[in-house]
Amino acid sequence: MKIPEEPIGHLFYTGHSRFLKSNEHMARALVAASEHGSIHAAEDICDANGVKLWARNKLLDEQLLERLRDRPLRKPVELCVAPGDPVRLAAVREEIEQQLTGSDELGKALAPGLAASIKLIESLVPNPTELLLYTVMRHSGRRQIEHSALVCLLALMMGQLAGIDTSARRNLARAALLHDIGELYLPERLFAPSSGRRTSAEIQEIRRHPLLGAQVATELARLPTEVGQLIAASHERLDGSGYPFALTVKKLEPAAQALFFAEAMAPLLGGGVNRLRRAAVASRIGRGEFAPAMTNWLNRCAAVQAASSLAPAAASEIDSGLRRVVDRLTRAQALLREPRAQATPVERVAAAHWLATVDAMIQVLSSTGVLESLQLGIAIEPSDATEAIELAVLGRELDYRIGDLRLRVDLERIATPAVADAAWITELLEILDPSIAPTQVAAATADTPTGR
């Protein structure tokens, strides 16, 4: 895999670093983690002129944040501090075991490759900066280590499935553990579950974190370039719908495919009931996003697990949820298919790209029989718990993907002035808006000029 031309930092500290001005968000994370991991200055922290800002062996506290503010440094802070009680790889094993203990179905699914993957993880020899980063991930309050531990295990299993050799899987493990480290260099509010709907500018910020993580891994942690490349690709997709570079299958090696599959599936596998079935359905919806062998493996694991019963209240919402999804998708499809004599070539290319995404989602609904049933006026009534779970996940996942498409349309409108003022794109954004019910969409678009 070759990342597009974008600098990701030096492989060793040269005295010329992008981190010579402290990142305020990482500095706060270091101070927060110091309360648990006793992070102290391993050497004097000095500004570019040699003025001492923090003395060697002194524990980090809030005063450091003010002293670092807007001060060019002689050496990155991350290379000047160390935890007194670092988080080691044994903690990763403990996190994995705890998550598997909490779910019989997940434990059984991952059991065949568990011992070998744990052995490989514990064979790694983290350098001091890696240990610092693990410590901040665990103790800064963002709970990253839990997610990264499961991503690491799942990525290693998918790497083995893909035939990746041991050396490459070691790089994969190190990348998996640090794949979200770039989040610590961005405002914490961007990643808070309760932050609500994010603006386009905030989403653009969030989508920087894989590249930031690659820079941290290669420049500060001095990890191999391959590790940085894997981190940069940890949120890509085979069909080009990922970020930050929208890479496609030809530029994504098996190790990267294993990592972003694991990254996407871990949140679904990490908690709640029927987690294997939820993840399996989600993996099937994104046709072309993931390697078929990995999707098939997950679906085989889910097929042998009995589905837990679904609460009646949740079952009653499946039909209405799927109707809302179908309404939005069919409206969007009709709008994108309609020819526009006045449309510019750029608009036509954009419409074709977005239409392909909508068509793929509608095809999923058709293959399950949901689309035809609703078109015939037949209510969606699951026949058993398994079908109820799959239909409920189908509705939620498609709803999420419609919102993601709206985001992509909005970002492209911002980035491409040639489509920014097209009235039909405004109409498309309204149709795709998850906060607008179908009747509201109809009212909102009834009198909207489309530019046709």
C-alpha cells in the first residue's frame, strides 16, 4: 500500500518536528493521565530558547498547560515525559479477556485464534513512547484502550485469515493498538457520544485523526513507516468511501484491509446483546467496503449463534423505521436519476457518484425482500427473534449510512464551488436529513426549485 503524497513525519527526532509546538489537547490528556499513571518529566522541558518550563522528575499538572501555551519547544513534550507506572501489553491482554468474558458468543467466535493472537501481542517490545501513549490511552478519560484492544485482536485474526506473515502481523498489531491515537490531538468534544449532530467543519476535523496518528507513530514513537501507513489507512474502505484519502482496493494491502474491517466491526462486537448478528448484518450492507473473506467469516460466526429475543416495543418499531429509510432512499434515487439540461459536467459526475451509493443501499433492501413488501403495502413483521434482530440492524445501519451520505454531499458542496449553489443538491440534502421525517421532507421539498 502506498499512501498518497502526504508527509507523515520523520522516523526519528531530528530537531525539526511538527510537534515542537505542544498540542493543547494532547497536553491536557497527558495531565489527566498523570493522575493515574504518575507521568513525570523524564528530562527538563525547555522552550526553543532553552528556558526551563518544567523540571526533570516533576509530575505533570495543570500549571504545565499554561507554560506550554504558544511556546515553541526545544523538543516535543511527548519525548520529554514518561509514566511512572506505564500501561504494558499485559493490560491489553486483560482488556481482551474482560471483553470476551462478558460475551459467550464473542468468546466462542474468537476462541480458535485467541491464543496465537495473544501470544503475538505479548511478543511485542514497545518502546518508551509507545508505553507513554498506551498509558494516556487508558488513563486520559477517553477509554481508548478498550476499543484498541478488541481492534487489535480482531485485526490479527483477519490478518491470519488473509495469509499475512508473522512480521507483517506484528506491524499490524502495533498499528491497531495506536490506530486512534490521533484523536488525542483533537478536541475531546468531537468524539463525545453526547455531542449531537456535528457540523461539516467538525467532521473534517475528525477525519484528520488517522493521518495525525500516522505522524505520531512514525515521528514520535519512531515506528516503521509501514505502521504509520496502516494507521493512516485505518478508516479507509475498499470501494473508496473511507477517509482520509478515499483509497480503493488497488491501493489497500491485506493488512490495511484487516485493520479497517476490525476498526469498523469492533464497536458492534464490543457490547450489547446479539453483537455478532448486528456486526454481521452491518458488514453485509456495505457491499464492496470489506474483503469478502472477512465478511464471510463474521457471518459464519453469527450463523451458529442463537439470537436473543427482541423486546416487543423494539419489534413494533422495525416496520416504521424501515419505511422511513425506504422513503428517503427512493426520493433520493428519483432526484438523482432525473436528467438536468442545465447541470454542469461537475454536477453530473457528483450525481452519478451519489446515485451509485443510493442504488447500492436500495439493492440491499431489495435482496432482503423489504423493498418489495413495502411497495406492495405489506407490513414488515419478523417471524422470529433472528429475523427481528437482522431487520432492526438493517434499518439502523441504513439510517446511519444515509446520514453519512448526507455528510459526504455536504462536504463535497463545501469543497467544490461548482456545485455549491445547485438547488437540486440543497433538495437532496433535505431528503437525506435524518432529523426530518418523511412528511416533513415532502413539505420541505414541495415548493423547492430544483434547477431542472
